[in-house]
Amino acid sequence: MSESVLLEAERLVNGERAESYGDMKENWQKVTNVFNALTSRDLTVKESIFFMYAVKLVREEYQHKRDNPVDLAGYSQVLQRVQE
């Protein structure tokens, strides 16, 4: 049996992605800052995560790829950590 979407997301968020991109809270704050600078908006980190949910949901609606639900699960974990 293959690894579940949730386990894959957990592994990526706490392993490969953490090693590649550093602290997730700092990384998402930087992403949000860049988005705000480019758009003259004032999104919160939480809202920028919701924006990425939207990207993945639209992609999944167009065509299923495992990457979409894995990333949605990963973004949910990031959201939990940001809110703690």
C-alpha cells in the first residue's frame, strides 16, 4: 500500500520542505510580504495560505494530481502552526 496523502504531507512539511525552505512561519511571512508588496494588499499569513488552498483546489478541479491533496494537507498543517 502506498503512503497516505496525510503521511506524505507530514513527511514533506517536517522534512524535505523544512530543509529546503527553512522555518515555515518565517517562510510564509516572507511569501505574504512579497505578495503584499506586489499587489499593494495587506493579507495576513493565514489569508495567504487560504490563497494557496484556492490555487490547489482549482488545479485539482481541472485535473487530479496527487500533489494537489498532498499540498492541501500540508498547507493545513502550516496553518495550524501559524495559528498556535
